[in-house]
Amino acid sequence: MARKAARAEFDPAQLRSETHRRARVEIEFDEPSLLGALFGQFDANLVQVENRLGVYIAARGNRIQIEGPEDAVARSRETLTGMYKRLEQGQDLDSGAIESLISMSAEPTFDGIITGEDAKSPPIMIRTRKKTIVPRSAVQVDYMRALAKHDVIFALGPAGTGKTYLAVAQAVSQLMTGSVQRLILSRPAVEAGEKLGFLPGDMKDKVDPYLRPLYDALYDCMPPEQVERRIASGEIEIAPIAFMRGRTLADAFVILDEAQNTTREQMKMFLTRFGQNSRMVVCGDPRQVDLPGGDRNSGLSDAVTKLEGVEGIAVTRFTAADVVRHPIVGRIVEAYEGPLSQYDE
């Protein structure tokens, strides 16, 4: 079938004439029924791998031949194998998932990310009512593991890395299985560089605009009617951080979003609400502080400095390379802020 997807022009003869080491490999897939989804309409998925990694891919029946620079061929093979394994596991395969597999193919632990650390361990994933969520970057793998086993998790990094979304997904998963009884989502009601003035309505109407990203993540993981029913029953609570004072949050999965906009006092107050059989996730970007008065010493940075290394507490740092929205978002983050390899707390 002739490919109709936009494809970079690769001349195999020209590729072979290049001076650096070249390679050619062939992959054979066992299940013909998965090949349509693997290749994509008009081979669009193969084209995406070709264009991103600079290789030439030829499909013949259930076999794929890859030719190009040695390291790019190896990454292409890992990517295509990962795509096939995800289809075998019943997972969706869209351009975003393929982009993530391409990015992760450079990781030495790539096969463990897709299939589990060993033959006996399951793939890393979070199951919710509406979907099964798998990691889309190497750092997300560490984060998802931390969400499953640590009591308090700090997630630091730029927008689009999945900090809040994965935390909400893990919380929904634990609420569904009954390992926690409540889901509490909170964030400071701080305006991002603009004054909104008076907001009409009751308290819920006033604070909901600040909490919209948390609602969006919830609706993506649960049917809307279930979200509304659980909010009405109190199983899911969404509130500003100021409402946490004086409480003990037991049997709960508690998420604090936009934590860089907490003061030190607010952060201490929030963390000390921790109760029996609970888990806390604190998400934020230390480079996006919107505290009034130009106070850059946010409670998030202060807490990580004090608590990193304490037993039961995990810190996961994302960078622009871990952005899992459109690839241009990662490039925008890098252009504005430079490489985000480490945060200075």
C-alpha cells in the first residue's frame, strides 16, 4: 500500500554511503490482527518513527525492516517492539503514545518500563474506571512507583509532565479498590499574575475556577455521574488549602496542586494534617511562583529542602524532556527556562 502520510525523504543508497556506522535489522510480529493498528492508517505510525529517528522502514507482511544509523535503528526497533507490546496488552496507540515510546527508547531500562522489571512483575500502569494509564517518560516510571509505595510524594517540574494527572489517577484507583475512603484535592487560591477582582456566587462558585485542573483530571479518570455522586457524598472533596486547617486527614488520598504558591506556614500546616492509612502528593513547579509581594521562598521549596531523604518521603523531579503534551510544549519550556535537569531547592 502506498503511504500517504507526510514522510521525510530517505534515500537508502544515500544512507548506506554515509561514513558513520549503519545497520539494518528485521522484526517479525506474530499476531497479524495487530498489524493494522501497529502500522497506522497509510502507515502513519511507521512514518512517525521514521521522521523522528531518521531511519528508513519497509513493511512486508508481518515483517518490518529498519535501516539507518546504528543507534537510531536500535531505538526504532525498541520503539516498534514497545508499540506492539502495548497493543498486545490492549492499550491504545496514538501519536502521543508513540512519541513517548520514542523518547523512552533511549533509556537502558526501556524493556522493563513496557513489560515490567522482570518476567514475573506486571507492566507499570494505573487502572481507573475509564482508562488504563501507562508511563510516558522514564521519570513518570519512577513517579508511578513512588505513588504506589511512599506515604508522602513531592512532584516537581514544569507544566505538562503529568504530575497532577498521575496523582489523581492513582488516587482514583485506590478509591475504587477501597484502599482509601476519601479523595481530597486541594490547591492555594492564588491568582497567576492577574487580579480577578470580586467573583460572584457562593463559596463553591468562587473557588472552582482555581480547582478546574483537578476536576478535569477527575473527569478523565471517572464517569461524570460517578464524580458528581462521590462529590455529593463527600468521598471526593475539592477545596482550597485554607480549608485544611485543624483537620486530621485519615484513610484519605490527599493531593495538593500548585504547591509552589503556598507559604511556609501553609505547607507545614498541610503536611501535618497527615493521618492513619493516608497518602499525600504535593505537586508544583518551583519556577512558577505567583505568591504576592514577590516572595520567591515558597513553602514547596522549603519543604523539599527540609524533608528530602526522610523515610517514607519521595521526591520526583521532572524536566522539560518529560513533557507529555504536544512536543512543542517541551520546546517552549526549554526556550523560556533553559534545561531543567535539577531544581535548586
